[in-house]
Amino acid sequence: MATETLTLGKALNTGLRRALEDDPKVIIMGEDVGKLGGVFRVTDGLQKDFGDQRVIDTPLAESGIIGTAVGLAIRGFRPVCEIQFDGFVYPAYDQIVSQVAKMHYRSQGKVRIPMVIRIPYGGGIGAVEHHSESPEAYFAHTAGLKVVTCANPQDAYSMIQQAIASDDPIVFLEPKRRYWEKGPVELDAPLPAAYPLHSARVTRPGTDVTVLAYGPMVRTCLDAAASAAEDGRELEVIDLRTLSPLDLTAAYESVKRTGRCVVVHEAPGNLGLGSEIAARITEECFYSLESPVLRVTGFDTPYPASRVEEEYLPDLDRVLDAVDRTFGW
């Protein structure tokens, strides 16, 4: 099986290229995705190889991008829309919630909207507000949308292809601070058998505390687990991967063994994904828990200036502090 070492960004590019090759109905559209190759170069070279009718530079109008994609999807195309930065998605929020999420239900199942909305999200790149936000809860809360996020190059490569092939609308969140991190990618892995789209995965086995994360925080939690191991504590780290629908089967099994759980995400804590996850784990694993489910999140403020963003973002120390607190009950 062919395996290459790729950055997460290059893995996405390779997955998009494979999707364009496999299905002539796949269209990529967004601001600067063509000639420039996207601000993060994720679509680099695709317009040159597939033409400007399939990799389309759009006006700077997110509402227009999504609205046009809805029409294309109804007509049988599979549009892949890039939102340049997380905070730019809000002008398109009306289309996503009112049209994309509801068309299949409104038509009693007669109309499908097979489209992917790619959103680079999260902080850690020295940017400001509107370039460093984590809007996942808005979309995970919306019935009719599926929401997934990759955390490593292999998932980037496999998940983007599966999302494009799906007949459902999918919000595909890409952790921009991880675009340049490298990892092995099985280019010929059978999909979805080897890497199912809507499933969580244990990325580091452990026995003492279950740590749940997704997207950019998976690497942070793996680093925390490596540090904790030096002190004799084994953290089990689970990459959720799918935020809607949530797959917590592995989490339930883990918490019933460890008795402790910490949920980590960049987004503010108030009504974030961590709240829903903590509630479900408490309901399912109540008699196994040795302490409350704890959350490590961003703060309930707008994203700060870049010079202080490291004070805002959850880091290794905050994760380890929460782990310590689970042993204090």
C-alpha cells in the first residue's frame, strides 16, 4: 500500500485532486481558490490542472458562494465551497441554516444537497478576530447538517473525499494551525472501511483518565498525555472526528474503565460542544464516574489580539491541571 509523508494541507490538496479526478460533477469554488491556490495553498495547482470551470474563483461574497452552490447541488453537481477564514462564514450563515440544512427535509426527501463547506478554523497562527474563531457549535446545533473535523494528514486525505462523496451537506472544519504538520498518509487505503467518516478514534490508549478532543486540540492533548506519562499517569486520548452526529461509543467504553473524563476544545465554554458531551457522558456513565466531567476551553470573550492569544488557547498546562483536578474528588 502506497504511503507518503504529507502535511495536513497537502493531504487535503491530494484528497481534493482525487475527488476531482473521480467525479466530473465535483466543483471547487471560493475566494482565491484558483490562480492563488487559496490563502493556505490548499487548492494549489488544481485550477491549472482542471480548469477554471471546475475550480472557480468567486467574488468576495460568502452568501453568494453558498447560494450558488445550493443551486448547483440541486442540479446534480457536488460543489466544494471554501470559506477563506472561519469568521467570514457568517454572511453565509442564513443560506447554510435556512437552505442547505433544510432542503432535504422540506422536500420530503426528494431533493439532496450534496455539498461540502470547507472552513479553516481555530487560532494559533498570530491572527486576529474573524481569522481565529471556532464556530463549530453553531453548525452542530443545526439539524440537517453534518459536521466533521480532521486532526492529522491521514484523516484530512480520507475524510475530505468521503465528505464530497456523501449525499448530505457537510461542514468540513480544518484546523489551520495544523496545516503544516506532517504525518503518514495511506493513499490507497480502502474508504470508508479503513477510515469511516462519522466515527471517533482512540489515538492513545490509557487507563487513568479519558481525554476527549477534536481538530487542533488533539495534538495538544497527545502532548499532555506524553507529559503525564512521565509522572506515571496514562491518559486515553480520543479524537472525536465527527461533531454532528457525535460518536461517543468509544468515549463511553473508555470512561467506564477510567472513571474520569476531560473534554478539550478551543471554542468558548458557554454552550460549546463540551457541554453536550459532558451531559451525555454523565447520563451514560454516571455510576462509573469518580469525578465530574471537566472541560478545558477557550474563554467566553471575543478572540483576543495575537500577542495574548496563547493566554486564551487551551494548552498542555491547562489540560494537565484539569487531569489533576479529576483526582481531587
